[in-house]
Amino acid sequence: MLLGLGLVTLIMLRWFEHSQVYHPSRVLEATGAELGRPVQDVYFRTEDGIQLNGWFFPADTNTTRSGLVVLLCHGNGGNISHRLDMAAALLATGVNIFLFDYRGYGRSHGRPSEQGTYRDAESAYEWLKQKGFQGKDILLFGESLGGGVVAELATRVGVGGLVLQSTFTCIPDLGAELFPWLPVHWLCRIKYDTLSKLPRVKAPVLVMHSRNDNLVRFQHSQRNFAAANEPKLFCELTGEHNDPLMNRAQFIADFERFLALISTANGH
């Protein structure tokens, strides 16, 4: 009886943890064509056989940054159709953009998990390599949960830069703040330990965060920034957690500064 009760409790805890971390939407509310520019609807497979979907937006033909591509790993909610504003802002800097859905999101098959999202991002990276981009020309951009994904990817592969936008230090730290009455650090099995991985990243880092973030406290970004190697750049956003483009012009200007930092670091 007690064993059965304990098993049920454990299953409920694991379900609760998963439901708090992942909020996927299967319904695409856009096609990518809304930006009024070319877009490639991409399907590719992960090493464990899961089919994923993404959108590739080529850079403008008249830009000097057409050799750079941003691999965008989105946050824990929605899907790629909810990231068109972010894609448009990044495209304004003259780079290519590749955004994709993790397993269980949008038209991607499977069910999300921490190790699964790591595999998904690495497969998206490999798709870009097959398309002709070199590692040094691939910039990883992680939004919130996506920051935990790209921090892991940056320890596995060579990249030109890493962006953490509104990203936590790790899920247990965030969970302890959101659920202070629970022994989160003891119960938590999903980690996304961004903080511990940053010292191993050997690429320029941009940390972006708002003091008005209503979900992930500003101190998370301060700790992440302190752990990152040089060269690095910290830029303050305005607005709440889900509104990083409240000051769109400033966001673009800050990303331009990071691109200049990358260029200097690479001796261009």
C-alpha cells in the first residue's frame, strides 16, 4: 500500500515538473510568409529519429552579413509561429535566421524532454552545417528556456557567439523562487544548468535581460554574465519576460553591438 502510494506520488511529481517546464502548442498560427520575404519550410531528423520542423529565413542579398546565421532556440511556450517578431528584428541586422520547434512543439514529432531538446538543437546545428555554414558563422540565440538549450550546445560544438535572452541560471534555482514551499532542489530532475556550463563556452557571449522580468529575476542574468568568459556583453532589456522587443530599436542596436564584438574577436 505504501509502496503504491509512493509510486503514485512520484509519478505526480514528475508530471507536475514536466508540465511546469514545457508548454508546447501544436497549432501554428502563421506560415512564415507573413514577414514578406523568402522562407524555407524545413523538415529534418534528430539522431534518435525524431522529425522536426523549422523555418529558414535567408539574409537580404545586399547585406555584408549574409555569411552569418542565427540559430534561434525559443522558450518553453508556444512554437515557432509565435517568434516571427523576434525573427524580423534579428533579420534587420542582416543575418540569416533558422528557428525550429523542439520535439512536441508545432509540427515537430515526439514529446519534449531536457535531453531531447539538446538533441534537437544539435540536429538543427548540423542542418546548418550541411547547408554550408561553418561553426564560427553560426550564432546561438536562446530565449528563456532556449538559453539553457544553447548553453549546452555551445559546450558540444564550435560556434561564433552565444546569446542568452531572459535566461535563468538553472531550473532548480528558478523553481525554488516560484515554489518556495517545495524542496525543489531535491525534487527537480530537469536541470538546464546554464550557469555551470558558461565557463566552458569559448565564444563571445551576449546576455540580455530586463529588470522588470516578472518570471526570471534579473539576478539570474547577472550570475550568468559573471560566469561567462570574455569577450562578453551585457544589455538591459525593457518590459516583462515575454516582451523583449518592447524597445525594438534598442534591441536591434544591442544585437548590432554584439555582432561588432564578434567581428573584433574574430579579427575581421
